[in-house]
Amino acid sequence: MIGNVLKIIQWLYDQDKNKLFEIKEYKEKRNKKQNKKYWKLLGELSLKTKIGIEELHFEMLKSYSPRYEILVPNESNIRGIEYYEKKSKILKNGKEFYVYHVYTPSHELNTAEFAILLKGLCEECKQQGIETLSPEELEELEEDVKSQGVA
């Protein structure tokens, strides 16, 4: 359920009193326009640099996506995590652990987080001489300039 405080309280009041509920702040996921632009630019950067799209995507996540560290016992396997890197090995209480950096996948980013990822990709593209504005965005800029009387 998504709603403001009053709506959630009213909804909770009608629920089974023995059930447990988790409440967290709603954050809007990335939007389709951001996603479309990201993958288009990633494809162009891939062609220019001759690096595969998946490899480039992982590099962008490592540079511009939120990340966290986890400790995994030496004898365990990692499953269910898309983007991670083994960073080091440590000894804790006489047991060996690996330290992993886990990167948030782009489909889990909210609009603000995805904007940081997209901005980083745009900077990488500019360094390669790739135009980062779509024809529509360029047209909007031209219209803004014309409406302000600047030639």
C-alpha cells in the first residue's frame, strides 16, 4: 500500500491485529525516459570504446550506484546478488571471511539515484565525444533560446 500517514493508519486499523507489517518511505523508481536514455547512451559508448554493454553497465554501477559491503564465510557461495566484487579476505573470530562490495542494480534505483548514474554516464560519453542530448532535448534548448530572444 502506498499513501500518506492518515491513509495508512486508516488501512492498518482495518487489518488483522495479529499480523506484522513493515512500513518504509516510498521512493519513486527510475522513470522510462531516464532508462531509455541510459541504455541508448550505454550502447553508443560500447560501440565507441569496443567494450561490451554488460561490462560497461557494471563499470557504471561501480562508479555511480550505491554500494554496500558484506562479509561472506569462506565456505559459502554467493547467490541471488547481481553485481558484486570480491575485495579482500579477513579473519574474524578465527574464521575466514571474504569482503564483497555489492552494487545496487539500476532497476532498483529511485529517480534521484538513477539521475546520478545517468549523469555519470553522460560525463563518460562526453569524454569520448558522444553527444548526450537527444534530438528532442536539443530542439527544446533551441526553442528556449529563441523564446528568450537570443540568437
